Amino acid sequence: MELHKFICINCPLGCSLQVEVEGADIISISGNTCKRGEVYARNEVTNPVRVVTSTIKVIGGEQGVVSVKTKDPVPKDKIAACMEEIKKITVKAPVHIKDVAAKNIAGTKTEVVVTKEVREI
Amino acid sequence: MYDIVIIGAGVSGCAAARELSRYQADICVLEKEEDVCCGTSKANSGIVHAGYDAKPGTLKAKMNLLGNERMGLLSKELDFPFVRKGSLVVCTAKEELLRLQELYERGVKNGVKGLQILSREETLEMEPNISADVQSALFAPTGGIVCPFSMNIALAENAAVNGVEFHFNTEVRDIQRLEKGFRIETETGSYYAKCVINAAGIYADKLHNMVSGRKLSIIPRKGEYCLLDKNAGKHVSRTIFALPGAYGKGVLVTPTIHGNLLVGPTSVDIENKEGVDTTKEGLQEIAAKAGKNVENLPMREVITSFSGLRAHEESGDFVIGEAEDAPGFFDCAGIESPGLTSAPAVGVLLAELLQKKLNLEESTSYNGSRKGILDPRTLPIKERNKLIAGNPAYGRIICRCESITEGEIIDAARRPLGACSIDGIKRRTRAGMGRCQSGFCLPKVMEILARELQVSQTELTKCGGNSKLLKP
Amino acid sequence: MTDYELVIIGGGPAGLAAGISARKNGIERILILERDKELGGILNQCIHNGFGLHTFQEELTGPEYADRYIQEVRKLRIECRLNTMVLDISPERKVTAVNPSDGMFEIQAQAVILAMGCRERPRGALNIPGYRPAGIFSAGTAQRLVNIEGYMPGKEVVILGSGDIGLIMARRMTLEGASVKAVAELMPYSSGLKRNIVQCLDDYGIPLMLSHTVVRIWGKERLEGITLAEVDEKGRPIPGTEEEISCDTLLLSVGLIPENELSKDCGIVLDPSTKGPEVNESLETTSEGIFACGNVLHVHDLVDYVSEEAELAGKYAAQYIKESKASQPVECIKEGKNGQSAVYRKEDKSSRPAELIREIRLIPESGVSYTVPQKISPARMPEQVTVRFRVRSIFHRCSVGVYFGERCIVQKKRLIMAPGEMESIMLSREKLREFPEIKTITIRIEEQMEEA
């Protein structure tokens, strides 16, 4: 049996959550004060995901870099791999919000999309 | 071979360079930092002392008086800000009244004009925020405040325009006496000079002792300061001194020429000649002592603190003149307070000495006037708009706290001896000196400076050397 | 001099939302003055996500959130001038500004909305002893360098202050390859959101050192390290707890201060707690016709609340403009001493009936550090007024008590309240009218009795 510990992020209470896991099954969730905590704990154990936000190089733009994000959250353990690939992306100005800068980033089937307008100079 | 090599581009070295640039001579200033005004000259009170402190008959007393007298004209010739606001020495204990009287008499002996002993009431009327304990005060109407950066930079620029060379990042490692003149070894090569002026501030003893058997010993005397927001700038309208003690003039409270309030300095002898760090004890001492003479000091308004080293020579007086056992080697050493005030006179004195020594002739092309960086805020609206129409950079405000435009920053980088570091821009324009302490303008100033210097931003330094701002 | 109905100082989230709202409330001639080269303000450098959950029910990044408003401003054809620094605002609402293309110019506005935002507290304000090397940045400056300029300020980082900007930058620097050695926090708790503590620090194994501060800075040219020390309950470093950490970068996230230099020069009364203007229920400052919203008024936790507040400011400014049009001021001719006559505007306030002038002060007490607004006029207030406030420290199992004079009107139970989160209560006009005599409304945090 494995014991996972988290701090709940839903409110300033920051409950210390404990999840007992046996193989692929959750045996128990404790420490939460409300239902939201339970849901959060379950997700963090079974499929923790994060949206990755960063910047990529822009050529010929008013700014040297432009902000991007993964369109969907990616598995937490893929963040580093996503960053590796994001760092290599270069786009040409102009770019617009929602422009796709990369597809299937680090094999996550998620796109990297631009989050800011950068005009040409 | 240069006629004269001046070591040190602080205010004394630059004053000497400027006064010597009147003559036909090959002059070079060697400076170990990346810019002028990087040592004691950049970290002091910015006060123009009236001249009642120094013992009558000393060089300090003489230079102080002369320097104070010349400051007005010099500030006009070289376009740097200086105001004679007057100063007060506050006495808060009855038993010290005698010492205040002594100070008055000393001032009279030194030739200080207009000194007055004020009653408690007169003092409070002049400065309502002075401590309620005040018994009496010495009022010196000739006291003033100056921008030490602008003054130092103005002297240097004027010297440069009149032909003096400036070599930065050039630290002197050794000086050898030759049959005729000196060889000066630096990191970047050797320099030869008929005469040397040693204006190396805290290191002047080290240089002097390379050529002279009559040793000098300079003790770094640390002074820490707190600078307060302009919100507090009107708390007092003159420089407020405590009665001086053995270690100098005590903690003072003064408006700065740009409208901030400056509180300090402490006075502690240290060993490290590079020890310009502030200390917990020092900052606490300032907070504790400053409130003694001035009430309700808003110390919450501190925007920065800094520390400077006074070059205190053991003898206690300025050491200016040719070393007896090293002909051609001129010292300008032990220039602690009132060094800034004295600089205009020290420059003239050194120029006279060198002129005689080398029999220098006046230059026909000397131009003693210089214009500072144009501050658009000083212009009437119509002219300001004409300026912006001609150069839109004067309409783009980069430093919002001090209202400094891109035009001023570009000027600071392009003018003679232009700024090559972020601190250089700051000392020339005040960009980054305000209440946000460059939080907003730093990225913009970096962009402009990199463009002007034609380097990548990753090469920019805060103050030369290894002080790179970015770590790619 | 040009005339506008409404001039908005600042084109960040507050200014944009205020402009949109004023236009939707029927104001035609609106001008937004922005000092940067683009609209959007600080949101442009906040590239992380988590903005807009309240406003748009989706998680946006800062630039995306800003863009929604920028598009709306364009669609509504609201005039904006960029690269424009406002130099002065007079109590008569004459705005002086400068920019590269127009030079210095003056605008007479019927109403002004202050939306200048806030700035970060610098190192100097903390008076940390040591040298002054390169490598010490406020967190926001570093954020701009990394996210807009594309430059890394350093490789080995310590962050002082665990507010949200500090936490966000800890993650950002880590993602860009820096090693963030610690986030130190003077208080025994972080003022940042739990979500940021988990997703910015815990996810990357960055230690959060509560009750710690930087007591010494090392390195003369470039930062070489700092000394960290534990502090006692009064925030004083405890001798013997010092620990040196080598680093080339120190980021400071030690507080935000509303930028009110213009307001101060205009004679507007500031609240010493918020450091923003004192306002009434219409978000009008003590200077008639000058309104305030966003971080210049008080530092917000979520941009969504900034937008909400700004929308109100826009609406009230629009109302003010329309009202002053409806009751054109009486122009009186006054004979001067030298025989010349001068036209002056008759003070309208003096002619208002007493009930319109009556204002109730809101008093923050025991545990509440401030309220916005600071005063309410029962006659002018809309049906409901949201009063925002913050608590001074962490409270568990407490309640928010609202008192009309001495009488307790509301008691709202709360499991937890923290200084990092902005709180609010609603006041209704109807309720207020039941108590025509009260002069003050007090808000306080009270311990909750344990239920049996």
C-alpha cells in the first residue's frame, strides 16, 4: 500500500490530504474538509495534470519572445519534456492568440498555442 | 610620454584634470573602474560645507573656504546643480553651548561669512521639525548642497573636451621612478609621465608609498547613509548637523539637491578598502541618531541605503603637493570631508603646482564652459514641445519616478565620456534613482544602453567588471 | 486644450474595463492614456494561467485576459494614446501628459478615472545590509526580463517574499533552467494562493522557508550569496539561525504599493492602510469627479475583481458626467476688487440637500485592515454595495461581524480567512435605510464560539 500526501489547493485552508493507494485502487482519502478536497486528491493521485506556460522566440517581431501555453493540461511528469521542446520552437512575426506553435508536444497530443499578439516590425 | 598622468577619476582627480586642461599639456587620467565618480565621490553627503569645522591654518580649512567660494561660479560654468541653502549645527544640551560658541569662533577665524548663533526660537522658526530640545544653533548661510555625481562628471567632461584623455578599467599596479619621470604599470600596459598626480582616494597611500619613503597611511572610514523618498524631502529645508565629535560631523539630515532627504553618515574605521557594504549596526545607528536633532523623521520612507569610505589620512589633514623625496609626484591624498566642497580649490591648487613644475603654457583653445544633459522639465512648454517635435525621444518617459526621458538617456550615453553601465546612466540622468529603484525602468534602460553601445543586453553591466546584469 | 468627457489614466486591466463600462453607459468621448507601448499593463508579463475564472469561467493567461478587453476597447472605438505619461492632474480635472508624437498636452476632462496600478517595494525599503551588486531584482522586473524581453537574469536564485509574484517566478525561473534554492517568507504564513504554493513550489521541490528573511547580501559586483535567518514572532532575526546560501540572483517579492503620486499631487486624500485614495460607494475620491479603481485603489488578489471594480468605476463616472450635464452649473459673475469680473462655477455640493451629503464611515476593526469604499452615502448608494476588505492575519473558525453603530447586523461564519485573499461583504440600501441615524459601520473579525 502506498500513502500519497498533498496540500489541497482549493482554498486558503490548505488541508493536508492523505490518499491510500493499493495498486491502481484508492483505498481511502482523508484530511479533507470538503468534497472539493476529495476530488482534488483523487485527481492528483490518478492523473495529475498542469497547463505549461512559457515563452518562445519570435523572429522579426516587436518583442523578442512571445508567451505560449499548452492548449490542454499535460501530465505532470511530462512538464520537463514539454519545456525541452518548447525551448526549441521559433516563430515568425506576426503571431496571434491561438496560433498553433507546435502540435503533439512531447507526445502529449496537446498543442502549444500562442497567448499574445506580436506584430511585425 | 604624457606630461601628466592623473590617477583616479574621482572629483579631486577630475577637478585637477579640468584645471590643467587650460594648459598645453598631454594629460591622461587613469581610472580603475569603468566610469568617473565610482569611489568616495559617489557615496557622500553631497554637502558644500561652509568651513567652520576644520582647524584654522590647516589645508582643509583653506581649501574648504576657497572651494565653497568657487562652487557658485563653477556650477554655472559647468552646468551642475548647486544651491546655497544654508546649514545649521544644532545644539540640544545646555552644557554643549560652549562648544557651539567655539565652533562659531573657529568659523570666524577660518573666514566663514555670515555665521550666526541662533536662539531656540529663531532655530525653530527656520526649521520647525528640529528637536524640541534645541537650545541654540549655528547658522551658516554659505552652506549648500550639490549633486556630487553631476559635479564630478561635469569636471571630467570638460577636461575631456579640452583634450584630457581618460582611460577606464585601468588599475595602476606599480609606479617606478625613472631618470626623468615615471613609469606607471597597469593591467593594460605601461604609461610614462613626467609628473603624476595621485588622486587615488582610498588607495592614495598605496600609490604614494610606491615612490616615496615618507609613508602615508590612509584608513578607510566608513559612512553609511539612508536615502528617503521625495515625500520626505521637505522635512527640513537646510542641512542639519549635530555638534561635531572626534569622528567627524556626526549624523546629519539634509535635503538633497534633487529633493530627497538624506540621513547619515555613520563613522567607523575599517580595514577593507573595498568595504562599501552597509551593516546592520550602521543602519540601526542612523535610525537611532538621526532622530536626535530632527523630530518625526519618516524613516519608513527609506528607498535605499548606501555606504562610502572616507580616505582618512593619519595626519588628519589633506596631503596636497609634491612628495619631498619624489620630485614630480604630486599627492592629492587624505581627501575626506570637506573633500567635495574643496575640490574646485584643490583642482586649482594642483594646476598651479603642475604649471610651475612643468612650466606649462596656456592653451588657446581652452573652453571652460560645458552644458549638462538637457532636462526637458526645465523648459517652458513651447520649447519642450519644439524639442520633442525635433527628437521624439524627449517625449518618451523611461524612468517614471524621476520623469527621465529616453532623450536624456541617449544623451548620457553619447556625450563625451558617455555612460557605459547602468549605474553610469543612473548617475548622469537619475534614471533608476527614484522610489521604485529601477524596478520599472531597468529593462527599458538596458534596451536603450545596449542599442547605444551596440552590444547585446547580456553584455551590459551594472557598474563594470563582473557586474553583468543578465546570466544567459 | 482638448476636451474629453472621461479621461482614464492607465490602460491596464482596470483602465480598460473602466473605459468599456463607461462607453456602455453612454459616454462618447473617452480617452485612455497608457504609459507603456501597448495596452494590457502588467498582465502582459503574467504569462501563467489562472486568470478569468470568475469573469469568463475559463482559465486564461494574463495576455489572453488582457486581450479580451483590448479587443472590446477596439470594437467600441475607445481612443487610446500609448507611450503617454500623465504628469499632472488638477482638482479641476485638467490632465497634463507627454508623449513622443504629441509632445506635452493638456486635456480638460469632465471626469477622470485613476487606474495607474501599483509598484513593487524595492530592496531599499527593507534596508537589507550588504553590498549593492548586480543580481538583485524585484520579482516583477525579473518577470518582465524573462517573459517580455526574453532574458534570464540569473541561474541560482533565492526569492524573498512568498506573495504570488514570488511563487510564480520561482516556477518560471525553474522552467527556464535556473535552480531556485529557496523562497523565504518573513511571516509564519505565505500570502500567496495555496494553488501557487503547490503548483509553483511543491511541484518542483522548492523549499518554502516561513519565518525567514535575508539579513545580508554578499558579492560586490555580482551577487554571490545571501544570509538567511529565522525570525521571531516580531520579525526580528534570531541570532544563531543564520545560514549562508550561495546564489547569483535575489528576487524580491515583498509587497506592492499603489502608485498614487499623481493623486497626492492633486490633493486627493489617501487611506494610510490601502495607500490608495479614500473613496465613497461610487468609487469617487475626495476630489469631485475623480474616480479610482484597480490596484491604484487597493492591491487586489485576483484580476477578476479588478475588472469588476473598474466596471463600476466606469459606470459611476458615466453617471457623474451625465448628472453634471443635466444640472449645468450656475455661472455667477463675481466682481473682482479691481473692477474685473470673473466667472466661477457655483459649488454644487453646498446646494445638495442634507440627506444627499450624509455619509457613513466604514470602520475596519479587530483583524480587518481596511475597507474599500471607506464611506457610503445611503442616499446615493445603489441597491447593493460590495465592500472589499482584507484581514490582518490568518483566522480559523471565525466570523465577519458587520455593525451598524453598535448593532450587529450580519455575522458571516468562515472556516478560514487569510491576508492574501481579498474578502467582501454586501451592504444593502434597504437595510441601511432602516437605520437613518447611524454614522458608522464597523466590520470586525470575531472568534466563533465552538458549537456543542
